[in-house]
Amino acid sequence: MKIGFVGAGKVGSALGRDFYQKGIAVSGYFSHDFSHSQAAASLTASQAFSSIAELIHASDIVFLTVNDDAIQTVVKMLMKEPKTCFEKKIIAHTSGVHASNVLQPLDELGAALYAVHPLQAFASVEQALSLLGGTVFSVEGTGLSSIDGEPTALNAAGEGMLNFMAKTSYDFFVIKAEDKARYHAAAVISSNYLVATLDFALSQFEKIGCSKAFAMKALSPLIQGTIDNIDRYGTVEALTGPIARGDVNTIKKHLACLDSEEVSLYRALGRKTLALALAKGLPETTEDQLLNLLKEDYNGKKDS
């Protein structure tokens, strides 16, 4: 079984290198920039292909490791190749938000189609390689289902994909096509929105005269402790702070010191936090007071 890649960026290069290190044969890379193909191929003792047709012929599984907007362009390129090129082939993209049906035209050519997404944020090839061992993958596509949480093959194509995932040794789970957008939203909230929320916090430290570097050093133990508590106790029991305690006057002081744009974000996060606090046992009388402060249409005046 040989694995080929269309796209030679961070994800494709890191996956190929990881496969190679695990003894999984990599046929090579095709990219719009041939020098990128050469660089990725040098990491995997494989070939830099000058045409996508050559890559298809040389591969049993082809990963489309391109950005989301480029997937359709690659599909159109593949559709120009003879049908015989795709019989018993697996074509998989690595998009988080798209399901395998974005590759649907290739189904008519006899290919089995999959979405295989690493639930991780990769900043560089080196960093990606260091993270892949602990990264969980979502898999969706032809002949796959999940029974009691366990991946199940419904046909030979699905069995082939599960066998391949077993060879990679990655932890993975099977997802439904209709759930991809919600799954990806969860990933974005956990990663990108976490970055934005932390930047919001760091900006408050800047306003009291601290650098972001110092603020990050100061907040890191708190952040790590919170993540550890979530892992240990779950989100409800890990919740601490003024909303969990029902400290109405503390929230008033926070709202009073923030500017209007910051107040909107604080209130949005506060309303979600309030729901957790209720699950933890916050009295309903206190909930009403806090909810009034955290409503989007609150009168807008800064409370003192």
C-alpha cells in the first residue's frame, strides 16, 4: 500500500514523514510548486511528481492535503484522468469542515472517498511531527459507521480504510457527514477562539502596564491548572470564579472597567459561564441578577 499526497505543505509533509517513519510506503508528492514537492519528497525517500496523473498511478491512497478552497480545483483536475486510474483507489482530504461528499464526482470513477482530519493545530512541519503521536483523528466516508463508539466497516472499502488507520497507530473516531460542521466548530472554539480569549485577557494586563510576555508568564500556571481541572473533574466541576460564586458586584466592577467592544465579548462568555454555574448549583435568584448584567441589550451604562 503506497500513499501519495496532492499538496506539500505542513500537513502533507508531516503526515508523509510520520508514515515513512512508521514503515508505511509513501509514493510521493504533487504540488503546484514543484520545489515544494521536492522538499516533501526528500523527507520521505519518495518521488516529486510533475503530474497529478503520475501520482495517482503510483499510489493506492491519495491524500489531498490542500486548503479547503482548493479541494474542488483538485477534484476537477482529477476528473480529467481516465476512469481506470481510480478503480479500487482511496481518495481522502484532510479538511476539518468538509465531509467526504465534497469529493463526490470521484465516486463515479470508482474511488472510495474519505475525510481524514487531524484534530490539531500545526504551525510547522517539525511541530506537527512532535504532536502527531498524541493527535486524535476524525474519519468519515465510504462504508464507515460507528457502533457503540467503535469504528465499524460496512463494506470492503471501509475495511481497507480502517486497516490503514490501524497501521498509522493514530487514535481516531468515525463521524457522520452531517456532523462535520459542528465537529469543526468545536475544534475552532477549542483552538482559535481560545487564542482570541487569551489575547483578550492579555490585553487587560497591557492596560495595567504589563507586557504580553510577562502576562503570559503570569497567567500560564492559572491556564494550565484550569485545563488540568477540566481533565480531572469535567467543565462543570472545574468552574471557579465570580459567576460560579454568584458575586454580582464583582461582575459589575468588571463591566465598568471594560470598553464597549470588550463588554460585548465579556457578556457573551459570561452567559455561557452562567449556564455552567447553574449546572453546578448557582441559586436561581442570583442567576436572575447575573443574567440581567450579562444580557446583550442591557442598558449599556457602566455600573459602579
